[in-house]
Amino acid sequence: MEINIASQRVWMITGASRGFGAKIVAAALAAGDAVVATARNPQSLAEEFGGHANLLAVALDVTDGQQAITAAQAAVDRFGRIDILVNNAGYGLLGAVEEASNEEVKHQFDTNVFGVLNVTRAVLPYMRARRAGHIINISSIGGYYAYAGWGVYGATKFAVEGLTEGLAQELAPLGIYATVVEPGFFRTDFLEGNSLVETKNRIGDYAATVGEMRSFASKVNGQQPGDPDKLATAFIKLGHTAKPPVRLPLGTDTISRIAEKHAYVNEELQQWKTVAASTDFSAA
């Protein structure tokens, strides 16, 4: 797909100081676009990208709705509009559902779900005024296919999937698009301490499931099949396409898991189809 660089895009990217966020910022700037990069500590962005003329670094804790409004206003004040919002900020919680405390679950949802809502609500008025724009929410293969040990994290990403599907339908008549991106395992710092939290509680009965997942996460770190630079390139193509998809899976591991889940769901549906169809009112 050829990218039409003649029309510069203005990106607003949350969680831009590391991981996917930093890669997308760098790729957008290299493509000649303007970027509003947000992070809790914007100084880290200045150190990473320097004083680039097309970059505005803004402080933003996505759990703070008022700060999201202020950041969106700063973006429009500087560049006149926001073409693309990338809701990237988030982190992982590794542990069994039963092991996760209310506090751990709440903080996970506050960041991964309510943070997306805060920033989206702050940006949409500007997009609606122009009848143009693109919301890109980063989910995960874990938002489409659940894994032991990632139940709470997956629940936040399943929520992002549903929010995005609903948004896509609501915004289509207004000329605004919404896409949920589902990366597989990419070689970033996601499995390290600054992007991953483990539940404080451990229950021995989950050693064969969640315990094995903890061991797997430790072993696979640094060996993931996905290339973050290629992911960033895919984001630039997505941001510059005229008709973006509602869903974009990234990585061959994601493609395989989606196919596997579809097959499993269809098989289970066929087994239970009689019961599933038995609950309608009988025809008069």
C-alpha cells in the first residue's frame, strides 16, 4: 500500500515514552507527520526525540480526565487539529483472576479502559467539528483470545474491543473512523517491570496454569516473534489509508490465534446449537 505523504497527518499518541508508543512517534515523524506525544513525564519525550519541529510533548496521566481535556486542547492550539488518536497507554497484570485484588483490578481498568475513554472523549469534539478523524485503540491478541494468567488484563482489552466496535458504528455517519489494533507478542519491554505488574497474591492451585504462564513470560521475553519497527510502519499505513478497517490484527501469531478461536467457537456452537435455539418463544 502506497502512503500519500502529501497530506500531513496530526497524530496524538498516549504512552509515547516507550514501547509501541515511542516507535509510532518516531515513524510518524519520519513520515513527515506532526505528533502530539503524551506521557506522564514529558521530559523523557524531549530527551528521546529532541526539539523536533513537528513534535509537541505533553504531560498526560490518562486516568485524569481533566488532564486529557487539557492535552487535547494543547494539541489543537499547536497544530490546529487532531487527525489520528492512538490510545496506546496501558500495562499488563499477570495473575489468576482469583489472585487479583480489587485494588489491582481497579487500577488495571482505570488505566486500560477508563484511560481510553478519558482521552477519546477529550478528542472527539474536535473531530466531530471537522467531520473527520480516526481513533485507533490498541488492544491485544489477549483481547480476542483469553489466556490463563491474563484474565483481568484480557478483560480490559475485550472491553476496548467492544468500545471500538460501538464507536465505529456511532462515528461512521460523522466521517470519523475507529479501529482496534490487536498485536501479538512483540519484542518490546512489555514483559518487563515497567510495563508489567504481577499480582501480590499467589495461590498454589494455579501452579499448573498461571504458574506456567509466569515461567513462559519470563522465558519468551526478548524472543517474541513481532518486530516493533514493522508494527510502527503498519501504523503509518493505517493512519494514511482512506478507509481503515474496524479491526487490524498484527503478527502471524495473532492471525493463527484468531483462526483457532473461530474454529473452536464454531465447533462449540454446533454442539450446543439445539439448546441455544430452544429459548425463543414458540411460534403461534
